[in-house]
Amino acid sequence: MTTVLAIDTAAPRLQLALLKADGEVDSSVDALAQGHAELLFPRLAALLERNGMSYGDLDRVVVTTGPGSFTGLRIGLSAARGLGLALGIPVIGVPTLQALSLLGPPDTPFVVLVDARRDELYRREFFAPMRPVQDADEILPAEQAFRQLHPLGSDVAEPLTAAPWMRFTYALGSGAALAAISTGVEDLELDRPEADRGFVDIAALARFGATADPAEFPPEARYVRGADAKPQDKARIARQGSA
């Protein structure tokens, strides 16, 4: 079996997992709002050591690509790409909402909602784990989190509570409870505590990475929303041209 290292730094955690050749997974998880860069490689070294392995034993690296913390994502992606380049192994990048979908029910459509702050949510619908309905994540106000889906597949800009039925009985992610409150939806099952807090199951991510096609999952950041920090053009001194 393929030996896979999984890395997740998109949320306020540092999560590492090692899928070993015997199929078992060992993981390292630290609650961490910042300081991922300083801790990632010491934690990785400890994880490899306690399993009697070295960097050369790795066959693949899989990493979450966001949306999430700008700084956290850069650290995780840089580490994954660096290892892939140094070791000559594939690097698989899995969007965070798709990684969260691995905790979803296998036979029931569901929605993944992640708190994007400012009363906004990152949102993506799924037919089943890793089977998204739409091509890309979206960001929208919390009160619009549950919407009708047209039978032909196009979104109807109407709160789901206005419809006589609910498309979703399951919602995953740190934004699920916020969406339920904002829209007045009741009887929504918030499935799986880890996903409800917005944290990826790092062991499930490692297992997915063992068979994922690197061509379909490039290790590229998915920010969805731009950075809060903006260039201060008004205070900038114009560069003088050369004489």
C-alpha cells in the first residue's frame, strides 16, 4: 500500500497524518491559531520517528488548499510542495470543503458550510463525499445558505425555507449552525462533531490521497475571497523613472 503524508493547516489546527503501508494511520494534531511554520517540521519529524520511518519512505503528500487562513494555507502548501520536489513524489491538493465532505453521509445529498466571518459562509453542495454538485466553492451571506436547487441544476436565488421541501437534511462544517440560526431552518441534522467545528478528518484525507489523481487535484491555494489587507496606494511614493 502507498505511504501517504497528509497536511492540514487551513484551520486553527496543525494536523498531520501518516498512512502506512499496512493501512494503519497515525496522526499528530495541535490546536494552533498561529505558529504553524515553527511547529510543522518538528511534529512531522516526531511522527516519522515514532513509526520508524524517514522522509524517503513517503510515496505521496496530500494537503488541504482552502479556503482557510491565508498564512496557514501558504505554510501547508509550501511544506507539501517542498517535500514533493525534494523527494520526487506526487503532491495532491484537496480543497478544504471537499476534504470536509469526506465526513458526509454516503447516500444522502448534503451541503458543506464553513464560517467565513462577517456573517458570510463558504458553501458547496455534494451528492456524496467528494462528489460536488457545482464546479466551485461560493461565498454568500449566512441567511442565503440554504437555497432551492432547480431540477435542471441552476440555483434559484430564494431561501430554502420559502420552499415546501428541504433539499438538505445534512449540513457539515463550522458554518452549519450559523446558517441554521440565520435562516430559521429547524430539524437540520449537524452530522459529525469534527466537521461541525470545521476541522478536516486528517486520517480520512490521508486515505483519500492514496488513490487520488494528482492531475485532478493540483496543490494550488483556493482563497475564494481576497485578502483583508489592501495596498496603501495613497501613501505610496511614486517610483521615479531612470534618467
